Amino acid sequence: MPNIFHPKHPERICWGCDRYCPADNLSCGNGTIRTPHPIELLGDDWCDVPKDGPMASDSPTESILTTMPPLR
């Protein structure tokens, strides 16, 4: 299993399910294009949360991650 927090080449893998299919061979049927990793959309610090809690920072990255509704 790849390092899911800071992958070396996130563009080579589909991150849409737990199969981690190669980007050029999507076997899960999750869609016609691969799902990008959050690091590709939000940057290297996508999973960092300040010590004072998620609402303590003015960073747009952290506010996006903490205000997203839970998946059902």
C-alpha cells in the first residue's frame, strides 16, 4: 500500500477507493477518470492541523478540510 499522506507520485494512482489502481488502468469502475489525491488539490500541507484545533488557523486548506460534511 502506498504512503497515503505524502505519496511520491500521486498522479500515477487513482485515489477513489482502496484498490489504488494505476491511473492508466482503472479496474474498479469508479469512473472514467482517476480521483486526484488531496495533495494535488490542496498542497503539501493538506493534512496538517494546528495544535490549537482545526478552527485556530486562517489557512484556507485547513478550513476546507474541517468544514466538509461527513461522507455517508
